[in-house]
Amino acid sequence: MFNLIISIIALCLVIILATASLYFGGNAFSEGKAKSDAAEIVNQIQQIQAAATLFKSDQGQVPNKIGELYGDYLTSIPSPISSDGVWKIDSKSRVVFTTLQVQKGDLAGITLEACNHINELSSFTVICGAEDNKLIKTFSKLNTASMLPKLLNSAKYVTIYSQL
């Protein structure tokens, strides 16, 4: 009987500790995921930039589309963290970009925290901002540090981009 009581008390303590760790440490779990997603995206853009640099060195121009890098310059085309996004190249403005849905509730997508981590991690060499084609065309003229917090709060989609 004594062993049963001890087992029940131990089980209750484990449940209480698990609940407390989720309650007090839950933010740490989601924060880690956001940082991981940000690092993955920045790494993908850097791979594409390096491949585009090699392509330009060989061909004398930047690639017109991401598929031109496959084979000789990239062993596989990186895919963004969300299934709805693909990397694209705008050869006129020399920008690599993707547009991703912002995660809301059960919808898959990128979190705004991950978007903010991308901006911090890359020191604004890779930018995660509200979806807007004008932003891509005027990449080098942006005052991104002041614009992004306002744009991201109500965004349904974000565009992640960097110059080649």
C-alpha cells in the first residue's frame, strides 16, 4: 500500500513539473523554432547567392531563373520552410526572393518571430518584409529598419529577399 501511495505522489509531481515547464518554458520552445527557421532561410539564400555568383563568373550575367543554377551550381534547389513558397530570381533587379504565408492558428507558414530573427540574423542583408513587389524593385533604397515593424504586424504574406 505504501508503494502505491509513493507512486501516485511521484506521478503527480511529474505531471506538475511537466505542466510548469510548458507554462513557464513554452516561449523558449517556440523561440527556438523561430530561430531555427530563420537560420535555415538565411542559409538557403546564401547558397543561392553563392551559386548565382559562380554562374555570373562563368556566364557573364546573373541567372534569369533559379532552375539555371540546378546541376552545375546547386545539387538541389532549396525549398523554403513552407510548402507554398518557392525561391525565384528577378534578374532585372538582381534579387532572389520567396513569398510565404504568415502562420496563423493552424495554418502552416512562417511566424513573424522567425521573420524578425531573419532580419536580426542577417543584419538586413536578407530582408523579411510585408509582401510588396515595390519592395523588391527598390531593394537598395529601403530604410528597412524603420519600415519593417509597421509592415509586419498586419501582414498575411511576407516576402523574404536579398540582392544577388
